[in-house]
Amino acid sequence: MTTTTTTTNLDIKEEVHSSALSVASCSTLCTLNESTSFQPSRILTINAQGIAAFRLPLPSRQTEIFIYNADGSEAYVSTRDKRWSGNAVLSHPKRGELIRTEYFFGPNRDPILHLLQATHQSVTVTGKWTSRAARFEMPGGKCFEWEYAKEKRPDGQKINLIVLRAIGEKGESKEQDIRIAQLVRGADSRTPGTSRCTAGNGGELQIDEAALHSLELDEALVAATCLMMLKKEIDRRRMIQMAAIGGAAS
């Protein structure tokens, strides 16, 4: 009985690993231009634990994700309604509740971010289930997009990033090269206790404040949409785990 269980678990692990490699190989990472004018002047640390590769396809147990300033003080906290819900509220220690995110698990169900301190304003984040990029448009018409990218450092090291860019008003490409923020999850910046194989783990959110202000984009929205990208990453991992368990059962 014990031997059968062990073999099944190994089969599941191998299938999850194979599926994860397949997803990674099919996902296109853009290579960032080394001549970019991106100048990160604001650093936030997102303390998100994410989920491991080999586990049951359950939601993350972490219902509060704290975001810290460079000096270690609390900048924001994202609080989920309950473990089985993706809905969350982003709060600031002095400004109170700022953004409520309605998040849905599954394809073709776009997240909606409600700006709580703006009258009747909400932002819908769109993206294909088969793509890791996600786009949102502000009420004034400016469009922004989070996408996965890779960058080669001067020392030759290649790192993977999640990058936020301005993509112009109503899909125009004139602002394509304006990088506003990026989440870095290297060995020295990812959430302690997580690894490069963890899905939805946090890291160092670097923000170019000059670009942020010139585009009139609120920092809280950058943080909220970045957390949404991590939720989508967890969902992709859970779908792989579900498929692996289903394959093992059949």
C-alpha cells in the first residue's frame, strides 16, 4: 500500500515538473533594451510566499501580504476576504483602504480593481488565459501593461522580471519604451523561504517615480496590479497541478 502511494506521488511530481517546463518554454520573454532610461528611485518589498511546485492545487494560505518601504516600515497591506477568495483590499497605514480587487479563478474572467477613494472609478485588467501579460486602461485613456521579461546584467547574469510599461493611449505604441516599474526576484531579492520554483512569490518592486508622476499613475495601483500578477501566477501553477493529478488518476 505504501509503495503504491509513493509511486503515484512520484508520477505526479514528474508530470507537474514536465508541465511546468512546457509552460515556461512556450511563454515568450521579451528582452529589455539595455539603453532604457528606467531609473528606480522607489523600492518596495513584497512579502508574498506564493506556492510550491509539488503540493495539492489549493489556494495560498497567506491571507495578508505586507509591502514594506526601504526602511522596513509598512507601506501597504493586501488583505484577502478569506482563503478561498481571490478578492482583496489594499490598505495604507495612514490613508486607509485604497483599492478593492475582485479576482476570479479561471479563464475569461478579468479582474476588476475598484479605486475606493475615487468616485465611481474602476479598472479592468484584461489578458488572455494563455498569455502571461496583462493590460489595464485608466479612465483617462492611458494604457499600461505588465509582462514577463528578461534582462542581462553587466556581470553577465540573466534575471527574469515582471515589468510594467506605458503602452500609449488606447493601444498606441508611442510610449512603448517607458518602463515604470519592475518586480525583481533574484537570489538576493525574492521573499525569504521561497525559491525560483515558487509561483507567486514576492520580491523587490522597483519604481521609477519620475515616470510614475509624468503619467499620473498612483503608486498604490502599481502595487495592486503587481499583486494581481502574482495571483495569476499562482492560478497557472494550480491549473498545472490539477492537470497532473487528473492525469495520474486516469
